[in-house]
Amino acid sequence: MAVLNKIRQRSLFLILIIALALFSFVLTDLFKNSDALFGASQDVVATVNGRNINRIDFMSRVETTQRQMGPSATSTQVMNRVYDQEVRRAVMNTQFEELGLSVEQDQMKELLKQNFTTYTEFQNEAGLFDENKLTEFIANLKEIYPERALLGNFQLNYDDWVNNEKSIAIGAQERTYYNMVKAGVNATLNEAEVDFLLENSTRDFKYVQVPYASINDSLVQVTKADIKAYINKNKKQFEVEASRDIVFVEFKEEPSLEDEENLKTSFSKFINGIVEFENGKNDTIKPFAQVKAIDLTNYVNYTAGSDLNYTDSFVKKSVLPTSVADTLFNLNVDNVYGPYKDNGMMKLTKMVAVAQIPDSAKVRHILIPHIGSTRAAADVTQTEEQAKATADSVLTVVRANRSKFPELVTALSSDQGSVEKGGEYDFHPSTQMVKPFSDFEFHNNVGDIDVVKTQFGFHIIEILDQKGSSKVVKVATIARTIDPSEETIDNVFTNASKFEIALQEGAFQEMAKERDLVVKPVNGIKVLEENIPGVGSQRPIVRWAFEAGTKVGDYKRFTIPNGGYAVVQVTKISKEGLVDTENASVTVLNEIRKEKKAKMIREKISGTTVDEVAKNQNRPANTAKVVNMKNPTISGAGLEPQVVGIAFGLNEGETSGLIDGNRGVFMVAVTKVDEAAKIDNYQALANRLSTARVSAAQAKVYSALKETADIEDNRARFY
């Protein structure tokens, strides 16, 4: 009681302490989130040339695009696509405003007409575009907002329509902008003349080359200071984004050997049969071997609950599982083989029937489509019943007089691929046609003719010829996917948790080695990536690796696709800026060595002529003939633009100094100068240059605009 009284007496003091603690907590969070502290917007996905891309609008567009791209596209892929579109729109808008480019109301009406003239929603009774229908549609979108309306194959709301109009307008502005750019990149006659001279003026020269390879790499010392100096000298080349290196181990939820054995044991009721008591009554399961062919679909698909449905088809040996194909193919009818493991499943297979069928067949047919049949043309008006009646009538005619087959093909068949051939399909295997068609032509005799129904309609098929003969089999298979048991799944979770706990006491690599776990490294992950090689789409791992509080050595467990866990550790944090010397060394070592070798070669060379240097260095003096500036390649030395350029600056008989080339140190002596004779008119060449420039202009212009734009990318905050 005395303690309680003291607390009551000092309640004001305690309240003050708690308040200060809460204030400290809030202040700490603010400093962690500097954007909130300094008033930066939390709803801006990116800023391009001072224009904000709003998060709410952006997410709405992502949602719409996701519906259009379907479930196969990941949310990150969709987000990146929308981001690229929005950045392009902002970059180009800056140009449009500076130039005063706009789309006026009359032009917008014409653009909408061009884009939607084929939509039936905007057509009148005559099939012509009706502006009033377009106006009504837009007014309806406004009225039902935010509900969606159907347009063509898509559903959209008023916001989607507005964005669509903006895209159409920007498209028109871009075309105008690029046309202006293209008009300014045409080549002049002077440029055409220069290009002509570069290609047709030539030089012959003697040269000596002392290759860099003549000095062993081990004799050239490259220090970290050398690498750093090279990076600073070529900063543009070595600018990199922020990245992370990680390592991880997987704990997959894979079925154990015990899980496989338990599943194999469960097949005994299909092998031997069983009487089960379920739902208050006895349920008899026949042995698989005793099931009649007519009952196989129900037995396999429902009684046995197979994960693969029964297919009532004959197949060749090549279609059977490779590991057991010989055994299955030679089973007697009604014999059962298994259970056996195949492609992640446990299977039990019964031989249903054996037959001999032709290797190929030649047929002709007449196809009578009906409303709703696959690929039926718009002018097809017959119902299924009417199409069947027509096919039966045609069958009666051609059975009585087969010479009428070709003219009936021309008059009635909708299979345009065979009409010109009298309805014929030359020799083909049993896998080429749809199943009902193939069953008829390969399981009947030459001369047989009948009506066969497929998804395309009704076919009047006549078998003209058959070749060869092969054994085929019909099998029924009960298949169950081998899934991990609850016990196995629990063990995987336990092992992942134990490993994660062990990391508190030991190094990642050591703890993994003790448990025979494979450590997989992934380097250079960028902030907006989502795929981790080995575990697939794992955006949560990337987000965690780039969080402000994540440090080198931190680790965390993540759930992975298809079941299981990955324990991940960050091994390196690389900030945005210049690449570090360690990573740069791979690409710059050779260049730095070349510079040092060039210096070493120069120091040991004596002589002022090609022959003197060749003798001094024990290298051959070579000749290069008809070398031009357009393709600065030296016979025997390769591409050497620096060397060729210097040679073109010399007069006949002159000798160069030492030249640091791509593959060695050179000296050249020009022996012949051949200047191209001018031609009367360079217009044709100017036209060719203009065409090449114009075709490349569009892609290059946007790339240049984007590169010079002021872009602040905040996507990583939201995705």
C-alpha cells in the first residue's frame, strides 16, 4: 500500500515521463522517414521535369493494365510498364509545351473517329461511325461512374476513358513532334560528299605493330589506385545504380520417401479391391483389372479421384512414360502395372485394348458448320440440328454417286484450306486432326464414308487411302500427385526455423555447411527487381534488402513459391554512384594494362622509320592496301581507327610517330594516297543518308530526351 501511495503522489511526474517517451518515439520515426519530416509528398510515384505522377492515378492505371495483360503478368511487370508510359508522357509533354503543340477539339473528334470507327457501339444502322453514339457512350460512363461499361472486349470506367483520350492526344502530338524532328535530320549535299570521300578515298601504307600481348600480364602491376584513377577519368562509363548482394538457402516443401511409400500403399485398394464403410453404408471399390471399358471414365475420374482424367484414345509407344514404356506397351489386355513413379506422380496403369492402325491416311471431306461451331463464319445461319440434316443429305448423295464429291465440296464446304483440292488432305499421321476426325479415318477402312461431328461442325469424310501399320494401345491410368504430408511440411518449417536461430550464434556459410545446405549467391540486385534466380518472383526479399534498417549481415526467412522457405542474408550494400574498384577491376584491368604496356613498349623502341622499328623489335614490316576511313580495318591487325585516322593525316612518303592502337603500338609510313574523284551529283547519296537517319531518329530522340530529363523515381516506396 505504501508503494501505491507513493505512485499516486507522483502521478504528474509519471505522466510527464510517459509523454516524453512517446514524443521521443514519434521524433525518431520522423527522422527515419525524412520525407514526412520535411513535407515531401507520400503520394508521388515519380517526379519528371517538375511534374508529379500521383500515386492514386498511377495505381488506377496499374489496375486497368493488369486486367488487360491478364494474370500471367506480375504486378511488378505491370507497374514498370505503366511507369514507362507515364514517364514518356511527362517527358514528351515538356517538349509539347515548350513548342506550343496541342490537340484542339476538332482534331480530337477526328482522332476519336479514326480510333473507334470499327467499334459497333459507335456505328449506325448503315455501319458508319456515328458521333452521337460516341457522345452518348461517354455521357453514360460519367453517369454510372465508377461502374464500368463494355467496349469491344474491354470493360472501362470514365477515368479509363479520360486516360485513353489523353493517350490518343499524346500519340497525335508525338507524331507531329517526330515529323518535325525527322524534317531536320536530312543529310545535306556537303555531308553526302564527306561520306562519299570517307568511303572511296584510300591509303596504302607500311606498318609495324608491337602487340600488347608481347608483354606478359604478370609483368604489369595494376594497383587499386590505378583502377580508381581510371574510374574517375571515365565516370560516365562507371555510374551504377544502388544494388544488393545476397546469399540464401532453400527449405523446399518436397515429399519425402515416406510420403511416396504411403501414397504407393494407398493404391492397394485399386489393385485388390476393397469394401469401405462410408456415410453409413458400404462402398465397394472393384479391382482396377475387373473394371469394364464402359465404366473406366467414372472409375478413374471419380471413384479413384485421379489427378489425370481418363482419355479414351489409342496411343503409340512413344506417348507412354519413357521409364516404363516397354513394360506398359507389352501388357496383356486387362493387366495392371504399378504403382510406379512418373513426373511427380504415383500411377497405376491398366491395358484396355490393343490395335493395329495405319501409319498415315489420305481422306477428303466436306465441312458443314453451324452457329456456335469453332471458326464458323459470320454468315453461317444453320442451327446444329439443321447442319446435321444437311450433312446427312450430302452423305446420301455422295454414297449414291461419289463423283459428285468435288462439286459438293466447292458448293458447301467451309474448310477453305481444302476446298481448292476437292476437300482432300494428303497422307498425314493420326495426330494431325482433331480426335473424332482422326478416330474415323484411322479406325475404319479405305472406301468407308460417313458423317463425323467435331467442334468445327459436321464432316462428311471419305477414306481414300491408308499406308503402313503400327501397334497402338489404349491404357487407363490412375494418377495421384505426390504431395508432401503435413508432417513433412512441419519438418521443413522446423528446419528453416532452427537454421534461422542458429545464425544468431554462427556465420551463415558455416551453419549451412554443418547442415549440408547449399548456399546460393545472387549479386547486383536492383531496387525495382522482383526475380531472384532459383526462387522466382520474390519482391518481398528485394524490398527488405533495400529497407533503410537492413545492414550487411542481416538475415530473414521468407516464404517461397510452391511451398517452403528461403533464409536470406545481405552480404553487400552498394550505393548509387561510381562502381567500386573490386567490381570495376574485371572490366578495366585489360584497359589499364594496355596503357601501361604501351608505355613500356614505347620506352624500349628505338628508330624513326618503320623498318628501323621492325628490326629493333624483331617484328615484321607489313603492308596495308586500299584502306578507307569508313571501315578502318588493317589487314593483319584488325580494327584500328586511331591508326588509320593518323595515316589519313599524312602525305605520301611521310612516317608517323608511335601510335597506341587497340592491339598494340604502331608506326605507319604512307606509300600511296588515292583521293576519290568527285562526282557530279551527291543527291542520291544524300537521300540514302537521310532515310537511314530518319528511321533511327524516333528511338534516339526519346532516349536522349529521357536521359536529359530530371527524373525522381519513388516506385520503391510503393512496390
